[in-house]
Amino acid sequence: MIVQPPWVERLVGSDEPAARWVALTEIERRPHSDPVVTETRRQVLGDPHTRDLLDRLVPWEIENRISGHPAPSFAPNLLRQLFDIGVRPGDDGRIDACLDAMTRHVDDRGRLQSLGSYRGRTGWSSLPCDHHAILETLIRGGRGADPVVQAGIEVMSAALAETPQGAGWRCVPDPAVGFRGPGRKADVCPQVTLQALRVYALLPHEARPAGLDAATRTPLEVWRRRGNEQPYMFGHGRSFKEGKWPPTWYSALEVVATLGRFPRTWAAPAADPADTQAMAEIGACVTAYVLDGDGQVIPKSAYRGFAEHSFGRKGHQSDVATALVLRALVRLEPIAEHVEAVDVLALPGSKGSVGRPRPPR
């Protein structure tokens, strides 16, 4: 068993309402109508930490992603964090205003845009890591039936392509700024591929494009090739294994959290054993590098500005971070024996690394 019952019991008794809510709904799978869940969500909404996250939500029309798409201040990342802890549209008018504004900014290709600056120019533009992230935010925010969102899904489906690493999504530049991520044009972009898969995980099977099953295998193929390839400069060393809090970008945790929603890729009787093994290896890296021996997360890296949150304090145990990690790992229980059999120190290193992988701190 990967997720031990005492770990979950500790979270259910946590003094962090967000940790309790994640543990109750995502790990124990209690219905939202459960009185304990209802009361916990009420406490989440009244928690000063939740209010702080809401206060960081800048109106979309003056959003500025100059610090990059991984920035926690980028509204799709911030809203994803809020949705993860039980906050919903309707709980705060700023959420609904932001979601409504997101649907008003679409380019002539049907890609959703964000406002940013590049080479001294500020304006609306769209890379796949804008479009995919905004789509996920809108769908999770209850805007899935909006014609703009439906058209955006079609655009994303049409962009699914065969790459040297397998089926997935590439970084396609925005003509307005002429920028794309650093890497070979033909390569898959691991980040936008995970983002797209998260979108399709929210949709019914009939809304998913042909070839999606193959795309769910590609992040595992990227992992297998890590010794020789580094698509779009996404490495697989310590930073990938440990991640950064709050999680907004490509990491072992994000791979497990995303592909965990597609178990037939790695856990079904017909799954390729190589995919099962790759998923087990990545999951083992999360358990070894993100959790301590007591099943708790003590963040090793965190974005600045979140010192008032437990996940933002390096070297200090965080219940809400622990809950989010266990939420991802519990999906791997069907292959628990494979995960537990992995020796993370025996795994081959990544491109650019020297010698044996460094052990967890």
C-alpha cells in the first residue's frame, strides 16, 4: 500500500481545513453532501489562507504573466489551486469575473489568450500553455458549455500531432509575438501535453479525440528517453523529482497527478508493461523525494511570497501539500507492488546529470 491509513487519518484531523477537505473528498472519496465535508468546506472558505489566495486574484484584463507561465500569480494557476481545495465559482465574485473575462479574449485561430509582455511589447497573445491552462480553468469553473470553450477544445484536438516522442502537443508560436519555448520545433512539449490531458480528463469519452490514448503514453516515453533527450529543456533530475510549491509546472508529481486519471494506460490488463514500469518509477520518485518517512511533505523548494502558507515554508511540514500529494499517489494503488519495488537510486540518470542520481535529502 502506497498511501498508509494513518497518514490519511492524520490529515482528516489536521488543523488546516484545506488539507481536511482534500483528504475527505479526494482520498477517502466522501460525497460532497456528507455533513462533515460540507462543514469542512465552510471552514475552507472562512480560512484566512483561502482569503489570501483570493486576494491575489488580479482581474484578467490587467493580468500580467511577465514572470512566466509557471508563476503562481498567473490566474489559471491560482484558480487551479483554489479549485483543488474546494473553492468554487459563486464563492467569490472575483472568480466569476475572471472566468467571464477569460472567454472574451480569443485570437482568430480560436486560441484563448492572456495579457503579457514580451520584448517590451504588452498585449494579448496565446501559446499552448495559455490556451490549455485557460481551457482547464474554464471547464473546472463550470464554463464547459460556453461556445468559446467548445471551439477551444476543437482547436486543441486538431493540434494533437505525432512527434518524435509520440503523440502529443508541440509549442506553437503566437504570430503576434513570434515566440515559442526553447526546443526543437518537432519535439513534444511535456508541459502542454500534460495540460491537454488534464482537460480531456474532465470531458466525457465521446469528447476526446482519436489518438488520445497514444498521447497518454507519451509522457512515459519522455521519461524513458530522459538519458538522451530533454524536450523543450524539461529535465528529469532533482528539480523534477522534488517539484516546487505550489505546483504549477512539469514535475514528477504533475505527471502522476495527470496520468493517474488514465489508468488504462498503465494499470489495465492490456497496458504495456513498459508503461506500467515507467509510471511506477515516477511514482516511486514522488514517494522518495517529496514525502518523508512519515508520509508528510516538507517542501524543499517554494515560490516566494507564500510564507504565511504551510506549503510556502521550506523545511516545515505542510498538511495541505501532503494531502495534494497523497491525492495523486492514491491513484497508483493498482500498481503499488511495482512502485514499492523501485529502487530510485538505481534508476538511470537524466541528460546533463553526472553519475548516480542523488538520494533524497
